[in-house]
Amino acid sequence: MGMEAVNTAVADAGSGSASEKGGGDASVAPALGQVLLAVEELWPESLAEDWDEVGLVVGRPTAEVSKVLFAVDPTLAVIEEAVDWGAELLITHHPLLLKGVNSVAATTAKGLAVHRLIESGTGLLTVHTNGDSAVGGVSDVLADALGLENVAPLAPAANGLPEEGIGRVGDLPDVMTLGDFAARVFEILPAVAGGVRVAGDKDGLVRRVAVCGGAGDGLFDAVRLSQADIYVTADMRHHPASEAREAAVDGRPYLIDVSHFASEWLWLPAAAEALGNVLADQGHDVEIRVSSTNSDPWDFILTPGGD
């Protein structure tokens, strides 16, 4: 489902009166603080990695929220989309301020982003590695889109349930060739300039699949322990990928390198629907939409023999 097509389905799932959901009174827009409680229920901050920065970045907990926009990145284009639509809250997967800053003056892109958010009355909330680790998180959605069964975390969460953690590993219902599986990966992801890169025998057979939405080339030890035939992740660097191929047994695990943005965008419709359902069950009326802005940083690619 493309970036434009998800919004009608998400809005329908996330809105409706309290009587439609089983309550007695008409639903009302919640305060930002109430939305934060719903987010914590779905993606607890305790699941975030120690190095990460998640939670509320900009916004008053008492502010009313009637529209929420989900996006991968808090870029200026995404912020403008949220402001133009009238969203009082923007929820992004990636943090705006991951490292400490001494100034948010509007002389830098990040400073300008903070100013635009505050001046427009738009809150910003980050759900990053807690959204990766939680049940129904980024890698769970990716595993589900690929049809994996018997799914378990690649790296179990230190502070979570057994089914929570970074990455997922599971089995395809039937054996596939690497070429056919790579085509499936390509088909489920939003179209981006970088496409999908594959390492391995195109006719090789795969069934056990490890995945990690976002940059996952630090998980190769866990991938090998999982006995996966193939590993799907983003931002594979030269040296980790090269070393993984040198250490491969019978060519496995094969590697598929995808767009960081595309691998995490898949989570947005599911996350928007989940939040909409929780808020509706609590009697709140909120319109939720997934950003239509493609924040993948690349515009085109040149390949051997290509145009």
C-alpha cells in the first residue's frame, strides 16, 4: 500500500464516536498528555536503547490534539506538511535532537524546525528504538509483510517481554529462491531511488529470514546464531557486509540491503492504526494520518547498463 493510499484506512480506523466503540458519551479530542499515555502503552520508553532519545520534544501536555501525523523523519518538509494539515502533534520515528545542543536558534535546520513547531503550535514526539523493540514494532511489521512465521527477536530486550527486542527472525511458509524473495522485498517497500541491493546466489534457496528495520549491520553475530538463510536490513556498510560474506557458510546468510527510510516507513500505517484504536477505545476523537512526504535522502541512482 503506497504512502497516499494508507491515510483513508488509517483515518477510518482511528476515528469514531465513543458509542461506536462501546462507550456512552460522544468522543472528544484528548489533551497531549493523554496521547502520551496511549503512546507509552503501545511503545514503552523503557524499551528504548540507552543511547537513544525518545519522548516529547516539543509541546504542552495540556494542549488539545485533534490531528496526529506519523512520519519517519522530522524534516522541514514533513513539519510543513503537518502544519499545513493542521496537526497539533507530529510523531516521528527518528529523533530531531539525538545529541546535546547549546542553541536552537533558527540559523540551523534543526533550530528552524524547533521554531516552526513551537510557533505553529505543533508538538513533536519521538518513538524510536522503543518503536523498534515493542510488539507490533518496526521489525515485527516488516516480518509480517514478508509473511514470516514463528517470529522471535534477534536481540531480546533487556527490559521487556520475551517477544520484545531489536530485529526479528522467522520462517517463510515455503522455500523460495533468493531472486524471488528479493523481488518480494522490493514489492512491499515504498519506491525509492536506491532500490534493493542483494548479495548471494540468485538461485540459492532461503526459508529462515532475519530482518531489522533501519540500520542493522551491528547484529551479524545474532543473525549467525539465528541460523538465518538471509538477512534483510538497511544501511549496510562496506566492511561489516564484506566480513559477513567472508564468514558465510555455503554462502549464507545472504544479504539484502534496503533503504533505511523505506524499511521503517512500513511501520507507520500500523502504528497510526494502533494509536487510533487505543485513543478511540478511551473515548477520544483523533484524526490520524501517515505523512506522504518521502524523506529518503536520495533522488536518483546510476547503475551499470542503466539509463
